[in-house]
Amino acid sequence: MAVAYLNMLEQKDKKLNSTSHGLPWFALQARSRCEHHVAEHLGGKGYELFLPLYTCRKRWSDRIKKVELPLFPGYLFCRFDPYDRLPILKTPWLIKIVGFNNIPTPVDDEEISSVRTLITSGSAAQPWPFFAVGDKVRIESGPLRGVGGVLTQIKGQNKLVVSITLLQRSVAVEVDPALVTPERSVPRNRLNAVVHAFVA
């Protein structure tokens, strides 16, 4: 079952995080295997964080063990004022704030919301190769209602791929194709072919 790093200070002291309400989300790139350290360090300063995790099985020399790994390896998300980013940049194990020309670029709120919904639904999410903008669908009912993404099929299983465009990273979760409807923004002739291909 997938889980997410919850900022402990958010539960202990809501006043600290109330200042982040309404601020945009930004993606932070951390050193490999240091995402938790960055999250704990920034959490200690009162920042609102989102480090989505998933559970996978790793084979050790003498056993198989379940471990929790970042859904977007090397990245986590944080709300902060981009004009007051120096405390973020001074964080140990942090490589950079993701952006263009040294200017932080906000992550789309809807994309963060979709990943949060995947995590809290208990669905078995996993990292997935990034899909370019293409045929999109939205789930209409069930625990993932309202989540939009790209519908695809792997080894006979229907998967909804949800992407963070800025990072060019994606996650996939198994879905029932009967619960999805095409996005209106996609041309109708392509919609019919996509839905037919995955529902058949």
C-alpha cells in the first residue's frame, strides 16, 4: 500500500503551516536516496511538504523485504514563497529547485492533487515512464474519482498514468476502464478509438 510522508509539524503545530496556505507547490531535486532527509529538514522548519512513497519488494541476499521508496525518485514537493527561497536552497542534500533559467517553476496544483488522491486511495501506484501530452481520460467514480491521466494497457491490465509535467515523471495505477471517461479537450475521433481500444 502506498503512503506519503506527512509533515509531523503539520499535525503538531498547524500555525506553522498556515503561512504556506495559498502558496504554489514547487519540485525540489534531492541527492539520490536523500529525499527523506530533505523532507525532515524542511519539515523541521515548518514547510508544507509532499513526498509520495510506494511500497515495493526488494530482494536481499537471504530474504525479500518490503521497502518504501519515493514515487518520483530524487524529487519531493514543497510549498513556499519563491521570493524567499534562500532557506530552501541552504537545505543539506538539496540539489536545486526545479525551474528554468534559475527561476523556480510552480507545479500544476491539479497534478499534485491527482497524485495525492492516488496515494490516499490506497491504490498500488508505482513509478512509470513519462507520457507526452496525448490521449487523456478522467475517472468518474470510485476512490479515484476526479483523477485525470493517460489510460494505457500493460500485460492485459488497464493502467491510468498520472504525470508531473515539470519533472517529466509519471506514476501508474491499475483502473477499471468502465470507470473512466474521455477528457473533452481531446478530439472526438481520437477519443472513440482510445476508449474502444481499452474497454474492448
